Amino acid sequence: MSLIDYRIEDAVALISLNRPEKHNAQNESMLEELDAAWRAAATDDAVKVIVVRANGDNFSAGHDLKSVTSGYEPSADKSQLEKAYGWETEFYLGFSRRWRDVPKPSIASVKGACIAGALNVIWPCDLIVAADNTFFSDPVAKFGVGGVEYHAHTWELGARRAKEMIFTARSFSADEAFTAGMVNRVVPLDELESQTMDLAREIAQMDAWALRQGKRAVNQTLDIMGQQTALQSAFDMHWLGHANSMLTTGYPLLSEAPLPVEARQDRS
């Protein structure tokens, strides 16, 4: 079974996470398929807008750490830390940066749980439409790491709410995320698909070159403000957490041991 569903409808590429029985937890194969879908949409002239969504009840519970990639295993010429840093540079920070810079408008259509590594998938998108049952969480500070790999918290939420998300590890509701400016629209769950597609079709009516240049102008403004440098710096700090875990436990991922979706939905 494919871990990503991909189809085109009305000039809109629909990329769906397809591991609902695992709450769309992301393993290496899913990330590879997800990146391939982004690449396909980016290079297809028939596609004007990209929508990233999920099958099942939850958008994504984050990284699947029960399925550890061989990219973390040491080799004859590289330590475990060096191998793992290189793998996350490509599969986490690298993929997210690449999706962010695809020169077509993109929309994340989100429902249910959107936890930790799931933020790496939605934050690179240009717009976010959230169902009213969505909650967003980055609880990895509980395990010795100061935030997920694509550390866009400050840009998405503002400094104080970003600190609250990291410091408390609590969930933010869709309405809270909307108030902070992270989410464009909050819609009833049963209208998520239709309202996302209405927005995508509306955008698809615009001139493709104008969309491309408008997106580039906004992204370059963020870059001039330092976003790309900040993301790389925060990723390196993320890896200080992993390095500390290696010193104390001998294994870099134990600092991000996954929690069940139910345990992470702390709205207090």
C-alpha cells in the first residue's frame, strides 16, 4: 500500500498522507513518497495549487520512532551522531525547506492531531486550513529537545506563544492557532475538504506567473528577515539535545520517545 495518495483535480494536486492506522506517523518510506509527490506537483504544468492533507481521523502524530532508519546507524567512517545529523538534515529540515520553496501556492488541510514532526509538514505550506477539532503540539522538550527540526515556531506563532508551546508542551487548539496567525481558516470538520478545495480552486484561477512571483516576494522577505538562517541555527540547537541524549543514554532518539496521540492531547 502506498503511504501517500496523489491525484490531480481541477489543477490542484492532492497529496494525502495514507497511514491512518498509525495516525499517519511518518517513517522514512512515507517521507520519501511525500517528497516525491511534492516534486511531481512542482514540475507538472497542469498543477497550479498543491494541497497536503491526510486520510483517517488525524493529520499526523509526528515521526514514527518505532521504525528507526538505517540512516542513524554508525559506519566505518562516520559516527552515529554524524550519520544521524546528516539523515535529519536531508529528511527533516531539508525536505521541509524544499517544500517551502516550491514555486506554487500550497495549502495544508489539517484535522485532529498535528503533533511534533507533523509541524514539519504543515509549516512549509503557504496557507493552513484547520478543522475545528484540530490541535497542534510540539511536546519534545519533555524529552530533552527544544523543538522540532523545522523550527518555525517563532515565525508561525510569534515569540511569546512559541515559547509557551515549547515550555509547556501543551496543545494549541485550532482557534488559538488562528488567533496567533498560524492558521488562515478554521472550519467545521465535515466541511474541511470542501472548503479547502474551494480555496484551492479560487487560487487556481489566478495567473500562474503572478502566483509564483507573489510567493517568491513573500518568502524572500522572510529570508531577508533571517528566517533561513534562524531555521539552520535552531536545527543545530535541536541536535545539541540529541548529542546530550547520546551522552546520557547512548542513543540519540530516546529524547523524542513517541507518545500515543491520546496522551498528547493536553488542552489544559
